[in-house]
Amino acid sequence: MTIAGPRRGAPSRPRVPVLGIRANLGQFWLLVLINAFVGSMVGLERTVVPLIGEREFGLTSTTLITSFIVSFGVTKALMNLAAARLAERFGRKPILVTGWLLGLPVPFMIMWAPTWAWIEAANVLLGANQAFAWSMTVIMKVDLAGPKRRGLALGLNEFAGYLSVALSAWATGYIASVYALRPQPFYYGGVVAVLGLGLSALFVQETRGHVGVEIEQTKGAAGSTPRARPFREVFGLTTWKDRSLSATCQAGLVNNLNDGMSWGIYPLFFSSYGLGVAAIGVVKAVYPGVWGALQIVTGPLSDRIGRKWLIAAGMAVQAGGIWLTVLLPAYPAWLAAAVLQGLGTAMVYPTLLAVIGDVAHPTWRATSFGVYRLWRDLGYAVGALLSGVLADWLGMATAIHTVAALTLLSGAVVAVRMRETLR
């Protein structure tokens, strides 16, 4: 007796998505690569743009020079929120592709900018690019990985992104030292934008189906599916009502506050001691390089030892690195300080994202990520504005001391307010 196979021409059943990194390895690594391109875009500015403001446009106010980071931070923060809501309504892939379309003009606008206003406008587009594209790589990896390996998934995502920030910061500093501040350091930015757009549009697959699988698994465990929460409720839970989520938001904001300070102030601070562009590029690359490389360790580590104390300790290590920068103004100390700041940020960055994934239910997780990233990336604007004003009034050293103290205080808030969320 033979068993008949499926009839020719009969419709095949759609493939049910399976959760897990290994089950989605091709798409997962494609998203890792795409986030490396996203990081390269923001790395274009880490070394060179503050020096362009000072040397090519003759800006003497530190507040005005760092204003491009304010434009970037405010735009990225607001667009993070929009990206998360749009992703829940229209899907992840369309938002990812839109992010690359918004980022495509950025390197060309910086290359050819006749006034500082063009730099500001380019950073509005860059903020939108980072919000849409980076947010989607985070959310899509969480969708694919499922609940068991979030720390590893987010560690790999942030590893790729910030290692590329470091390489881009180093490359632009080196190229500027050989040629000029513009246009040569920004040529490859155009290539990166085209590659990111092409890969996202042609090869990335939608991941909302994986969210449906996770919701069904949650329903099976709990007996019913929790309702989708309205935006106002998710905003309140993430911002202040839930102890762990609110502690995460303030730590994310302060983490990017000190990053915004280092982005805008450090090149000017190092230059004031006579450090050349190439050497500044090295210091600026070490910080995100250590940050990026170690997240491949700290993300999975948080899956084993927990989230809370890794975050609190990381904020303290960051503060130590920032203080070392200003207390020992010499090149070897600056390199050591960059290592410390990178180590502390690696301990904090993927772990904060993992806390959101732990606490937020799949039905409102993308929105909660958006609210967290709103507060986190407002830190760029707050850090650039605060450090710029303090530098103009009281000097750059005072600005750096103040940011170090705020970072240490933020770690104390995590220690007191956050609950351990790893189950």
C-alpha cells in the first residue's frame, strides 16, 4: 500500500515562523550587517564635524558648535517614538527602508554644506535615519530571538552598530589628517547609505509573524492573551509608573547625555591641548570600539547574572572614565579613560534594552521600546546643550566634571529603584 503525497497544484501551507536565533540565522545576521551600516552613518560625525564648525565655519561658541548634536538628538528621540508605533501598525520592514531613504542625502549635505545650517539640516535627517533604521534592527532581532536569548541578540546588534561607529570615527579622522576635513572623509558614507538601502529593500523579511507566535505562546502559558495597551498607558508605564522601566529610561537618558558631551566636547577639549586630528580620531574610536566589541560579552552575560547590577556598575565605570579624562589631561590617560567609558557603556547599553524586553508584553513591547528610546536619545540633546552652555560659561573641564557626577548619580538611582527583571 502506498501513501499518496500532496497533489500537484495543491496550495502549500504557509510556513509558521519559529522563534530563536538559530532558527532565523540568515535573517538575524543580515540585520546585524545592516546595523553595522547604520552605525557607520553616525560614526561619520564623531571626529570631524565639531572641528569643521570651529575651523571652517569660524564658530567660537561651544554651544553653537554642539547644536548639531541637539538637532540630531531631538529628531532621533521623537522619531524613535513614531517608528515604534508605525512598526506596530504597518510592519517593521517598511520603517527600516524609510530610515535608509532619509539617511541617503546626509553625507552629501555635509560634504557640500555652504553654511552651518546645512549641517544642522543634515543632522535632522541623520536623526530620523538612526531612529527608523536602528530601532527596527533592535525590534526585529527581539522578534526573531524570542524570550530566551534577548541579551545575546541585543548584544550582537549593539556590537555591530557601535564597532562600526568606532571604525567610522577612526577612518574619518585619519582621512581628514591626510587630505582635509571635507569632502574626502564623507565619500564612503554615500556608499554605506546605498548598501544599507539596497539590502533592506531587497533581502530583509518582515518579522511581525514571529510576534504572533510569541503572543500565542504567552497565551498558552497564561490562559488568555493580555490586551494591547493604548499609547498613553504604555507611555506612563515606561516613563514613571513601573519602577524597573522608569529606572531604565533615566539611565538611558544619562548614558546618552554623557555620550553627547563626549561627541561634542571631547574633540575640542583634546584639540585645546594640541592633539592632532588623527590622534583625536584614535581616542574617539577607542570609546565606541570597546563599547561595541564588549557588548557581544555583556549582552549574554546579562542573560546569566541578571540586569540590575550590571547596569548600576556600568554607570559607575562610565563616570570613572569621564573623570579620568579631565583629571589627567594627557594622551595615554585619555586612551585609558576611553577604554573605561567604553567598558561601562557596554555593560549598560544592551542590558537596558533587555530590561524592556523582559518587562513589556509582546502586545505593547515595540511601543515601550519607542518610549525608552525617546528618553534615551533625548540625552544626546540634553548632554550637548548642557555641556556646551557650561563650557561657554565655566570652561570645558567644569562641563566634563558635571556630566561625570550625573552619570554616577544615575547608577545610584538604578541600584535603589530597579528590580531584577531576568526570570
